[in-house]
Amino acid sequence: MRICRQTLLIVLGVLLTWLPFVSGHSSAAANDNFPSKPITFISGWPGGGGGDQEVRGFALYLKKYLPVSMVIENVPGAATKIALTKAWKAKPDGYTMVYVTPPQQILNEFMSKTEYTTRDFVPVYSFFKRSFAMTVNSETYKTVDEFVRAAKTRTMSIGLSSFGSVAHITALSAAKVWGITPNWVPFETGSTAVTQVAGKHLDAAFTAATTAIPLMRGGKIRALLRFSDTPLEGYEGVPDPSEAGYPIPVISGLGGILAPPKTPANVVKIIEAAAAKTAKDPEFLAWAAKAQYEVIHLSSDGFRKKLLDQYKIVEENMPMIRASMEKK
């Protein structure tokens, strides 16, 4: 009886020793089949919003390199906070991704309580650079100087894609340099802000540059400034702040996909590799050029470094943002 018991203990010990290896091996084997079902991309904007158009366009071409369907799930509200909360709680198996446009999502953490931090997520790939622009109704001001002179005589109503956005930071920096105190009007999307400018319900708007393009082409609005350190298609002849003679900081946003925390590294690498191919695909590049999107190529590691840099930018600007919101 004693021998049997000792033998049983030895066998049990061997099994316990091998169990973690067998379990881990099985998990890895399951991931080897990735992807085997549709991948959902959570979009924090209503259908047709700037960020929503970006992720839909990218997913359309990503299908060439990941042989499954791509599903876009719109979860708008709270400046993408609701979308990120849902993605943070999603199963970390690679079948749920979230499209983000930092530093917006980082700003959310500083402005209100969140269950997550953007650093919790696994960066996968960043493929868009988001530049910003100041626009006015085409029947009003022709130059920034004209606008500033008028703004010193009355309170301007200026639209923003949302409070706490990069557009908000940029607009606050501009107002400080110009020495004016506007009435800030936040919206859920930049497209709503520029539509209000076109209808003369607002004096100006600060939004993503691409958001303003359709109404600029239609002659409804005019861009007075482009906030980009490189030329922008569609903004030929539009000065950046330094060219216009104003020391306004230029802050660029990013567009990319994050995976829920603890998503396996091998799964992330599969999506990252497919995203990298997509960002260099001629058909995707032609689509992006037509839409005036600025394409960049940031790997998972490069995206992570940029996110950490943007935390510093947000921390530096939060006192100014909070002060402007307290005046509302």
C-alpha cells in the first residue's frame, strides 16, 4: 500500500509539472488558427464621423491581408470613452479591436473618471496622422489677421469637435496667442462644427483638417490656418501658424488600433503584420490620398512610444483646458 501511494504521488507530481506546458501549448495552438472568424472594430463615433470614416476605410483594405470579415461597431458618446470601456472589457483574443485617435483618449482620462487608462491597451498599429485646421464661413474673413481684429471687438463663437480634444487644445493655444476670449461650442463630431460654420451659426471652427475638406470644396467654408508641420493636400496656400506670424504650437493626433489588455503577443503580431501591409497597399494609399488622409507607419512599439509622448503633452495642457471648461 505504501509503494502504491508513493507511486501515485510521483505520477501526480509529473502530471502537475507538465500541466502548465500542455495548457500553454494548447492556447498557443488555438491562436495558430487566428483569425478564424470575423474581427470587430469598435468605433467611438456615430456613423459618418471623422474617426468612423477612417477605421471603415482601413478595415475595407485590411480584409485583403486577414481572410475574415471586418465588422465595424459604432459605440459613440463621451468623446470615445464608452467605446474604450467596452473594448477594455472585451475578451482579449484578437477578435475585438478599438480604433483610437490619441491624444483624445488620453485627455479623457484626465478630464473624467475612467475604468481604464489608454496605457492598459496593447498598441497594434498606427496608420494615420491627424492634422487640424481653423475654418470660417467663406463669406466672412479672408485672413487670420482679419479674424483676430474682429475678435478683439466682439466675442466670437468657435466650434470644437469636442471639449478636451486636440482641436480644443489647439484652439485654446490660438486664443491665448491672439489675446481673445471666445465662446467655445463643443460638438460630438468635427463635421457638425464645420456644418454650423457653413450655416453661419458659428464664427469659426477648429477640427481635423480632413473633416473640413468637403465643405471647403463646396465653397461653403474657408480655411485660415492649417496646424501641420508638413504641407497638406487640399490646403494649398493655407498658412501654418508660423507662416501666418503666430507662435501657436502644432499638435498632431494619431489614428490607430489598440487591442484589449492581455491580448496574446502572437495574435497582435498577426494583426500588426497585416496592418503594415495594408498601410502600404497601393489601393489603400489611393483611397487615403483621395480623402486627404495622411498615412504613417507606426509599428506596435513605435505606436506605444508615441502614446507615452502624448501623455506628456496632455499633462502640460490640462490646466488650460480645465480653466476654459470652468468658464462654461
